[in-house]
Amino acid sequence: MNSFFVRRYVIAGIFITITILLVAKLFYIQVIDDHYSKYATKNVLRPIKQYPARGPILDRNHKVLVQNEIFYDITVIPKQVKPFDTLEFCKLLHIDKTEFDTRFSKAVRYGLNQSSIFEKQLSAQAYASIQERLSEFQGFFATPRYLRTYPDSVAAQFLGYISEVNDRDIKNSGGHYQPGDYIGATGVEKAYEDVLRGTVGVKNVIVNSHNEQMGSYENGVYDTAARSGERLISSLDIRIQKLGEQLMQNKVGSIVAIEPSTGEILAFVSSPTYDPNLMVGRERGNNVAKMYKNPYDPLLIRPIQAYYPPGSSFKPLNALIALQSGLITPQTSYYCTGAYKGGLPHCDEPHGQSDLSRAIAVSCNTYFSSVFEKLMNVNGPRNIDTTFVEWRKKVSKFSFGERLGIDLPNEGKGFMPTAALYNKTFGVNHWRSNSILSLAIGQGELEATPLQMANIECTIANHGFYYRPHLIKAIGDKKITKDEYTQRNYVGIDGQYFEPVIDGMQQVVENGTARSSKIPGIIMCGKTGTAQNPHGKNHSIFVAFAPRENPKIAIAVIVENGGQGAWYAAPIASYIVEKYLTDTIRRPMDEFNRIKDADLMPDPTYYYSQIKKAAARDSIRKARADSLRKKPAVKSVSNKKNNNNKIAYSPSPVKRRYNE
């Protein structure tokens, strides 16, 4: 064959092959591989995040507790920024050139083609002043967002607050959160984050070479709408929440009120409190810093995180356990001379002969010390270790030393001492009932949260069972019907044994230690308590429920340094009960104002030192618990035997901790 023709076919084949390869490559680029298409699209298409409004939170009567207010973030995409008058831009945002350079450098490090926040949380009014000029500064954009606002400035610790996500939040979110997003940090905001946050949407817009928006991409076909978070209906009653916070101003302590028939929490007061509006806006960081420095720790959620000796409010539990065990009857009586064996514990006055109901009414320490010794010695003094374990199990059923599982994070469990603790403290088989006699009157190592105290009143009101306390009734239009909230939790005491105890609690208010807090027309059953405080005035405690028949509210009030339970805790509880049941307070306002205006705040220097000491004791307690292989950590015993082999009462001050 002529070589010319051979070369012709070879050259033609080469051209055909190249043409096929080019066509194949073009086909791959335009049809199969979307990399170049995406790259080109990025030059003309800008996705803009559409942030949803968080779900509002309402009280049980649909009064707004927290809602949303629009604000604006100024974002920047460094790659799209063109030369501009920097000083003029700084003037608009009220920042200096140094601050501008710092922020812009941070945005560049985050990503040249990534949108990041340059100026956050501009109010609608502030944004209005720069809105018309923002288009002059290419690469800078405004993004509408939502902040929380609190119309009545109440229930701060209950509601909690939101904060900007950190690296850990982003890492654990599975791609849901990005820098600059907000997340529930405490309280209900954190517990119900998944339903409150809503769903972020995306709006795709076309931009030209000058970064000017030219309209929606494909008429919005590929846009996704933001979906607002769900509305939460809480169980809180804003009427008594406001009243409780008013009565607890200038006091340290807590109020928890629960509806016994449902377990719904009606009031959740932690004092001192703060205006929740301080936790939003551009001054949030400064406000939080001040709260952290406050020696009274307003960020502590006292209803579930502060521990107190229950004091005399614990006495009915020992009576119920003794009745169930058949060790006493309602008619069992003891004679009180004003003090128990050896003088401790003593009563404020001799009570003479008292049966169970009268002993509760007058809060006779002698009576309940006698009952406790009977409980501890039922198997003989030498078998107290085994007996104490059984007694502890029975008390734990009332929620002492156990988390109740409230729908809030970081609930404390209180503290119930163990036999192992006493064996380590006194030596195995070297302790007896008189070694731990302080437990008879709710002192010593026993500690409870205000929520636990209120829940016990629900148990007594219900004659032997309680519903798990919770704060949210409904999500959107759907009522919450979780089994854990509708299931009865029985404590192992027959219903018949509650009547004599309730008789005594009624007498407490009718003619006993809390008679000055009687509510006209309402039968309230309660128990005063005075938690000993060796470093100042005792803590005032009162627990109650009302009315006696078909109870509607159970309550626990703790006022630190308030003295006897009848001085402050009982009157505060009675006003809240009256307000809840009648929607008014008919009693003279002189006494109301005396309670409201009383300033019982302890010395801040001393108070802060006690927090530090409590934290140190927690560390020792944790180490001791590890050595005993027990959880939770236990606390060192503050009761020491004196030379007469009796107990010297020296209870520790209230504990404060966020979690164990």
C-alpha cells in the first residue's frame, strides 16, 4: 500500500481519537461530573440561611413566659470584599480600625469563601440606621436572627437561657450547628432544645459580578423554608411564680409547688434570681461575668441543686415507717420533759404526754427520737448495720438520695448516709442508734433538695404515691403523656397509716407551730422545720399541702437564715397557697409586707467562704466514696461523740453544687 495512504489513515485515526476523547470529556464534565457546574454555580448563586424563630414558652394558662425578638447579624465573605472606605464602615458599626482588622483576620482564617459573623446582635433600630448603606460594602450582608425576650422577667432558672454554640456543641451535633448558631444552655431551653430550635431554611439567590442580588434562583424551586420551633406549654402558674419571687426578694432559698394529682410543677422559685433579659443582647457576656462573681450564686438552680437538712419536716416519714412496721400505733405516746435521754436532742419546751398526732403538731423531738430508736433496735442493738440498711431502703422510696428525673438538666440527688459510711467513721459494730440519733429529726448527714421535700408532701397528700414531677405539659398542640409522668410511684406505706399523720399536720396549722399561717376557709396540712446552722441563724423550712380533701397544691419553702419554720417559710407558703386556690390574698397586708420587705441576706464574705468550704468537702466526700466503692459520694460525718458518749449536734451548712 502507498505510504501516503497509510499516513493519511493514521493521521485521520489520531484526529478521530482526539475528537472522541474531547467529546467524551465534555460529556463527562457536563453530564456526569458536577464539579465544574458547582464551581460555576458558586460564582452566581449564593445560599442564604433562613434562621427559624425558637418556640415560645407559655405558662399553664397560656401566659407568655418567653418569646422572640428579631435582630440582625452582619456577616462577611472575605473573597467577595472589594476595596471600600474602612473608616466609614467602622463608623457605621461603632468600632475602631483595630477591632475591624481583628475581626476581618478571623473571618479570613475561617475561610475566604465562607460566611462568618462580623457583627452580631444588632437591634432592629440599630440595623435600620445602616441598612440603606450596607450595599456599598461588597461582601458584607445582613442576616435576620431571633433573640429571646421575657415580658414579665420571671422564672429565670426554670426557663434557662441560650448561648452561642462552642466547638464541642458543633462536633456533637452531627452537622446541625455551625459557628454563630445558638443552643439552649440551661433550664428548659436546654432540656427541650430539639423541639424549641426549629429547622433552618435556605434561600438561593443569584448575584452578578458586582455581588448584587439579581433575584431568586429558579424561582425558589430549590429553596427550603425555615420552620419555627414548637410552642411549649409549661405547668408553671405565673401568678404564684411572681408572688413567690416577690416574697423571696432579699432572701436566699427556694420555693417548689406541685400539683399532687399530676406531678405538674406550679412554682419553681430560686432566690436570689435575676432578670432573664440580662442573658440576651450585646451585654450578655458582661452580665454573666457579674453573676459568676456574685457570692450568692444566682445561676444556681436551688430547687434541684441546693441541698438542705430537711429538719423536722422529715419526722412524718419516720412515723409512717414505724406505723407500717407495726412498731407504733396512732395512740402510742411518750412523755416529753423537754429533752431526750442525756439532754439531746432537746425541745423548746416540755410537751408532756403526746400521741403521734400531737407530737407532729408540736414537733416533739423526744417523741420522734424514741420512735427512731425503736426502728433502729428492732433486731437488737448489735444488728443495727442490717437494720439501718433496711430503714434506708424504705426512706429512699420517698425519693431521698435519688434523682426524681425532672425534665431539667443537672438535677441533684441529695444525700442519704450509708451503713458503710458509719462503719468507716465509727468502726464496724461500734455504732448504735444514739450515734445517728440526729437522723430522727432530719439533721445530721441527711440532705434533700427542695424538689424532694415538695414531692414528699405530694406523697402524703396522695396517701402513699406520687407522680414524677415535671415542668412541661404539652409540645405544640400535643399533650405530653409519657408513661414516666402518668405512672404512680408507690412508697410502700398503706393508705390507712397516713390519716393520723395528716391529722397531726392539720393541727400544725390549726393550733400548732404554724398557727399564725392559718388560711381562713382553707384547711392546710403542714409541718414546720428548723434546719440547724452553727454559723448563723437556722434555716426556716415549711412543707404543706392544701386543701386536706382533694389536695390541689403541695409546697416546700426554704429560707436560709430565716430562723424557725414558722417565722418566714410558713407565712410565705400560706400566701402562695391562698393565691393559688382563691386568686387573691384576703389577710391583712401588714404581715405580708413584713415578710416581703424582710432582708435576710447573709454576709457576702462569709457566704462565699462557706461555698468554698463546701466545695472542698465535696472533694473529700468523693474520695471517700471511691474508697467505699459507693455512689454518689458521701459526706464526712459532722456529728462527733462527746465525753458523755452522746452526740454533739453540728450539722454542716447547706451544700451547693451543679452536678455530682
